[in-house]
Amino acid sequence: MDEEVELRFYEQHANRYFAPTEGVRLSEWIRKVVLPTSDPRLRAILLEESNRAAAGAEPLFAGSVIQRRYSEAELQSAAQFSVTVKGFSEQAGEEHGTGYSGAGACPVCHAGERQTTRLYLRTRGLPARTSMSRTLANEVVVPEAVARSMLKAALGGFSLSLVLNKPAQEPALGSILDEAWARLSAADRARHVAPGSSGFILDLLETPGEQTEALRALVRGRVLFQLDVSGPTVELARATVTGDDLTGLITAQSRYRCPMGDTWALNLLSEVVLAGPLAPGQDIARTTQYVGVHRGLLRPRQLLIVSPRFRRWFLEAGWRGADFEVAHLADAA
């Protein structure tokens, strides 16, 4: 695996670490520099950056991105992967009526707040060209075609629920689904759990008729499903490096580390290392531990872990909107 860090270095500091020809000048003030994480200059840069932050001095660089590239052999031999959902919308279900409960959540970092209602979002505000999107509160949404493909592939460990724009649409949805359910034969009903199940809704959307037209009109032409994880969580191993910013690569400090152990830091900085594998038949899971912060609409997030089967399904179907990195087991890392 090749691992590099892209730094947006302030030009006034760049000449102390880089030759004039190193990197790319993006402006009069910013130079983009890419360094392997093995480059000894990176540790020196991060050490100075940490000291400058402690002293309240201006930073050396304006931003950073960690990039990893794997060989085909590494990808083929991986037993699980971590997933970054790239599609993003600056809204959250809470501002549209989605309910959450703090019962059972961590009293310090608020990790583990439980969603108690359907997900409500302004569906037209979600990215239209990605196969997987997340909100500001890390609610994950997939379009109709992806939901249908997931069920057909018989992936394990997930659930799907229809996304509406607001709670006031619930009575109309109930009427549509109840009427469609009443028209089913006993044999067709036996194939579905209930009128509100994702499988029933997807079948209904493929059946021309009054209820189908009413359902598509209700969701304003955008049929979206919330993707949730239904199986057990997986534990992060201590070898997983987290931090509030890039300096976390050389320090163990975080302003957001929860003393209860629920939230580890603001960001994930390394590849994921797990204490144990996914459960048999489980193709998608969340980690027990969180990264992030509870502030306004923001919520700490669990990391998504998937099986090679999930990754293969996603890539072979040509879906877009997610990046995969190898996730290691602690005894094999």
C-alpha cells in the first residue's frame, strides 16, 4: 500500500521544508505538496504544527488529505473494507422532523443517540448523480435502483426504509400502501413482511397503477431509501489511529476523546484496524466506537465496514459515491 499526504502549505513557510521546485503553486500564498508518510520531513512538519497550535501561532498549512493506493493483490486478499461515503448533503433529518432519542446514549459525547422515526429530508437537496449519499448527521441514503440491487444481491446485515420529505406525508403514505396491500393475493402477501417493508414498496413501484403514481407523486419523483445496519457492531482495535487533525499521526491527544471510550477523536487518520471480523453472513456493519462531535446538527459517526462481497457488488454494478480502503484485523495488521 502506498500512503501519501497532500498538504496545502502556506508559501511563507514552504521554503523551510521544500525546494523551490517542489510541489505546485496554487496561488501566491498556497503551494500543494504531496509527501509519502514515510518522508522524515512529515514528522518534523507535524511536530512544528502541533507546537504552533499549542502556542496559538498561525499554522504551516491550510489543509491536508491522506491518500492510499492498493495493489490488486492487496485488494483481492482483504477480508473486509472500510467505506467512505462521498456523496454529501448539508442537511440533516432532525431539521425536517426526524426524531432522535438520547436514551442509552453516552452522557458525555452523546454517541449512540437512537433514531426513533422514519428519515425525513428535502430529497431534492440530495446529490442526484451518486449511488450513496450522507447527510450532515451521517444518515446514509441510496436511490431506488441501488436499493433494488441490494435486495436482489441478497446482501446481509442491512435494512432499508423509504425517505419522505416531512412527517405530514405519513398519513398519505399509509393510505397508499394499505390500499395496495389490500389488492394483493394471499400468495403475494406471503412474500412481504408488511405493507411498509422496502421489498413491498419496491415491488409496488414496478407495478403500473393508481397507487404507484400516487406514491411517486408523494415523494416528488425521487424515491430514496435510508440505508441502515441491522447486524452486530465490530470493535475498533487500538492500532487504529484517530485525531482531531493531521498532527494526530504523531500525538495521542484529542479534545474530543470521550472518557467513556465511545468517541475516540474528531477524525480517522489511519486505515481501520478491527479487533475481530464481521459476523458470518454479514456484508455491512458499523464500528462500536465513534469519531466526530455532537454539535448542532452534527453527530458522532460509526465507521462503515463491508465485506469483499459488498465491495464487489458495488463496483461490478457500476455504482458511484463510495471509496473503499482495506480494513485489517489486529492479529494480522
